[in-house]
Amino acid sequence: MTQVDAIIARLLSLHPKRIDLSLDRMQRILAQLDHPERRLPPVIHVAGTNGKGSTIAFMRAVLEAAGASVHVYTSPNLVRVNERYRLGRPGGGALVSDAKLIDTLNECERINARAPITVFEITTAVGFMLFARHPADVLLLEVGLGGRFDATNVVDHPLATVITSISFDHIEHLGDSITKIAGEKAGILKPGAPAIVAPQVSEAREVVARQAARVGAPLHIAGEDWAVTQERGRLVFQDDDGLLDLPAPRLVGRHQFDNAGTAIATLRSVGTQKLPASAFEAGLLAADWPARLQRLSHGRLMGLMPEGSELWLDGGHNPDGGRVIAAALADLEERVSRPLVLVVGMLSNKDSAGFLRNFAGLARRVIGVPIHQSSTQSAEAIAAAAQAVGIPAEGSASIEKALEAIGRFNLEQPPRILATGSLYFAGEVLAANGTIPE
């Protein structure tokens, strides 16, 4: 166990729940820390069900291409807690060092004095301390869960707020309807701050629009105030300021055109600096976001698969996430046909059948594996869910055992293998492969 892991283990004992949506504890510790949230660089605050991280990755890449220094806060981490904190500097930022993270965790733990607080709340306070102490041009701040009562929702005057695609997830915390979930996400909107809204189902869009009117947030809605289309393999963006004809995003999948469009719309709406077209071009080609249709081309797992196989990784874990992953894999299948095998690890509170239904008729086989989390679904439960939606399936003890098993399937050619179902599982795959995000 690393020193950072040991601190996190201690912090877990301070509250009986991992998730307890409230701002009271957060406001208390920030006051004790002399309000670092009031000393941050200009903040772009991002909520949504799917696409938050990719949208932030595009914004970071574009801003850095323009020479800006960009802080980034995202969650959860895949392998190391350090991944949550990227400190900006000219020429490109870097994940926080172990030493700096340990010092700040210890400081926040000491000041908290064992008062009840969730791990996400205190690690968010750590982020605000780090970002307040290091100058940057922008802070890209990702909501952890929901929005209204999320620990990040303590910035009163953001530069802009962003709502990415809204769909069903975390219904036990956010509500059992799209309108309830959208209401929680729209809780980050603030008076006078532009609210950029990605493509949404009508119910979600209407809820966000009502909340924007209520608080006085100027709206920039996809399909009304800006539009992004895919034309001849390129991304075409248009708003009142004109048209951008850009290369296709580096990140794989049709859904990444929408995420890139949302990033572009956000950066063009804030108007803090006139970004050249060259920055948007470079940013779309440079954006990197691990475990989002990431192809693993080297590492320890490569030798366990049938020779010539492809190994892909995606942390998608809800039905809508499954839908966009399946669409991207169908596009890959049209270009280069290979039998598709899914290796799936999921948490017990996720809709495994709803997620896997997207792959019926596309995947040849599913192999369920457990995740090293207390709330994991069993390999057998995942296999049963796959069989219920018409995909042959079996269970396996680990990602390594699953990859070895694929060699016994007698497929007509080396397969395309996708490890998916959870960001926690994606992190375990990256760790097992020895390809840890930097």
C-alpha cells in the first residue's frame, strides 16, 4: 500500500457512506481552510451523465495548444489518486506529484480533525487547495455525481457551466426519471455564467432551460445556438461567430464529435481570449482520455490473447454509454471486420442487462469477471445478464484468465476484444497491463 493509499484508507473511516450528497461538510472544511474555492483560476464547471471527461479532455487540449496553462480536476481515478489532479503550466500540465499530494492530504486531514466527511469531499478540498496555490489560466472542474449537492458545487462565479449528455445512472442518488436527474445536473448553473448544453433528449433539455431562466444563466444549446456535424470525415462546427472546418477528433466514436462540439462551443462562448482555428485543430488531434475506447497496443496483457488480436478498453457502465460504445464498434466493424468478444466487469448497482443489450447481434461472446470492489457483480451474474439478452457468455476469475480463454473459442480470425463495464475495471486492466495513465 502506498502512502497515498494509506491516507485514503484512514479517510474512509470518517463517514459511514461513500456517497452522501450534501454541501454542509464541504462548506465547513473549506471555511477551515480559509476558502480556497474563492482563490481559484477562472472555473469551467462540467456536469452530465456521459461525456464529461472527454469534453474536458478536448477543452484542455485546445487551450494548451493556444498556450494556456490549465488545471484539471476529474474523478474517479483509474489507477492512482494523482490522476484526479492535473496542475497546469505553460507548455502542458502534469499530474500532481506524490510528495505534493501527500502533503496536502495530510494538511486537510489534520484540519478536518476527524470530523465526519466523505472521501470525495475531502479529496475535492485537497484539489481546491492545490489549484488555489498554483497559478493557471483556467480550471476545468468535473462534477463527481449529480451537480446540485456535489462537493464541487461551491464555486459561486464560474466562467461557464457545461451540461453534457444526460441519461439514467445513479438513480438511487439522483432520481428515477430523466427530469429528476436533469434537475440535479442543472443545479450547477449560476447567474450570469454561460450554460453550454450538449445534445439532449427533450425532457432533459427543457429542465435545464427552466433552471437557466430561473437563475439567469445565458443558454448556448446544441442544435439551436451552435451545431456540430460530421462531413466527409471531418468535424464542422458552426455558431453565430462563424464556421470551423476541423479534422475528426482523435478520440474514437461518433459520440466524440458531440463531445468535441460541446468543448468548442464552451470555449467560444466564454470569450476570454480569441482562440485561433489552429488551436482547435491541434486540440482535436491531441486530446487524450484513457479508458474511453482506448486501444492498448503494448503491455503485459498482449501476450495472453490469440496472436493478432486487438485489445480495446472503455469504462462505460450505463445503458447510454453502452449504446455509444456499440455504435463505435459497429463503425470499426464496417472498416475492418473482426469477431468481437467483450470482457465485462461491473458494479452491483449497474444495469448490466441494459448495458449489454446494446451489443446483441454485434458481440460473439461475453466473459464476465469480478472487480476488486466490495460492490462488484459476480462473473456469473454478468454472464447470466448477457445470456438473457441473447449473447453467449461465461464467467472467468480475472482479466488475465479471460484473455487466455478466448484462445479456446475457435474464432475464424483474431478477435477484437473490448474490456468494459466500469471505470474501476478499466483501472484494473490498465494496472494489469502496466500502462498507468500519466
